[in-house]
Amino acid sequence: MTNTKITYKSIGTVAGILLCLVAMVAEAANLYRYRNSEGNLVIDHQVPPEYIAMGYEVITPTGRVEQVVPPQSASGDGDGEQVPAETVAEQLEEDQMLLRSYSTLAELKAAGDRRLEQLEREIEIIESNVSKNQKQLQEHRERAALHQFNGEKVPDTLLKAIEAVLVAQRDAEQMLTLRRNEHHDMALRYQRYGVRFVELTAKRPNEKK
């Protein structure tokens, strides 16, 4: 009889823990409420692509509305163009990423600053390499000019060294342009993320931004 009581108590404890875990998981995940092709309200963890353009709501497991995404303009209404379903789907995916990855606007900004600082460090290194290549190229050319001034043939080793520096300089300048463009695009991207995050969390008055 004692063993039976202990078993029941253990089962009850395990069940309580499982219920707590289920509640925690449910509270952490947003849900989506939309109408299907039959006009019925559906609540699910995602919105099927074919229903995204019809509009949907982002809600918590307790039913609180977090965000309302209005229906896209229908074609032929004369007031605007219909937004492609792929574009709406991409926006939904980005919205889900933002809500899943960041809790506050400050956290999002900090992540953007880290990415930009990393790119800035890479740009500084490349700029340093470009400067070193320019200095080395100038030294090589001065040596070659001195050989020519003295009526001597420019050594093949020096010519090869000049060619190697030119190739390295070309690659470094291309990489520098690439990283600068990437930094510019990254800054604009996180600026857009910030604006969108504010829109998504506008219905959370108690959330610190």
C-alpha cells in the first residue's frame, strides 16, 4: 500500500511538471488567426501562403491580439496594385524572425551595432592592406626606374614582384568596395528592422523598447 501511494505521488509530480512545461512553451509561441477559403476562423502556428494576402492577426496563446495585418488590396479596385503573395510571405517570415529573435528594440539595435562594428573592423584591415600595397608598389617602381636610368635591364624578379603587388592591390580594392557596400546595406537593413519591430510591438504597451 505504501508503494502504491508513493507511485501515485510520483505520477502526480511528473504530471505537474509536464503541465508547467507545456504552459511555458505555449506562452512563448505566438499564434496566427485567419479566415480560410470557407470563411471560417482558424488559429494555427502559421498562416498558409494562400491565405496571407487575405490578412491575419498575431495573437498570444491567451487570445490577446499582438498585431493585425490587414488584407492586401485586391486587383481591379482602382486604388492600388495587388501585392504579390511571395512578397507578403517574405514579410511574414521576416516578422516572425524579428519577434522570435529580439525581445526589445534596444536588443535589436545592439545586434545591428555588433554586425556593423565587425564590418568596420574588416574594412579597417583591408584599408591598411591597400595602403601597404600602394607603398610597396611605389618602392618597386622606384627600383625599376633606377635600373632603367642606369641603362640596366629590370630584373625579372622585380617585374614579378610588381605584378604580384598589382594583383593583390586589385583584389584588396574589390574586397574593400564589397565590404563598404555590405556595411551600407546592413545599416539600412537594421534601420528597417527597427521601424518594423516598433510596428509589430506597438500593441504591447508594457514592453520596454
